[in-house]
Amino acid sequence: MIKLCDIGLFDLRFLMSALQQIVPFLAHPNIWIKYAAFGFVLSANEQLDDVDALCYILPVVQPFLKQNITNLNDKLVLLNALKDHIPRPVLDYIFKQNNIE
């Protein structure tokens, strides 16, 4: 998905739909999954200008940040602003529940 986004195949509507589904993986305990989601956020940010990124991407990412940021272009600032991941035992417990909607 990152490569497809990099070459600009997604329109804004699909990009936002994909972001809303991918961004929660920023809290995943597996580092590869977390970094893949992070890469998609960065790729989506590159497809939009700064104002659109702040209006569309930042509100989706904001619940997963421990501090407010004003620029999505700095990878290290964004990576360091992410909240800690969900502990693996908690995630396993959630997945084992039968009444998940």
C-alpha cells in the first residue's frame, strides 16, 4: 500500500479511508506492524500539501500521539511523539474475547 500511495494512485477519499483503518496499528506491539503503519502515514503525508495534511491526517493520528505536533514532515518528531504500544498480554486478551464487535 505504501508503494501505491507513493506513486499517487489513491485519491483523497480512499487515502482517508485507508488511514482510518491503518493508523490504529501505530499502537501495535509488533514493531514491524507499527513501522509499516508509520510508513503509510508518512507516504500519505507526502501526497498532500501541508494544509491538507494538518486538516485530514493529523486528526486521525492525534489520538495515538502523547504530545501535540504541528508538522508531520519530520519523521523523528512524529515517531517520538507516538504513544507507547499496547502491551502484548492486553492485546491477546482482547482478541480472545468472544463478544468483540
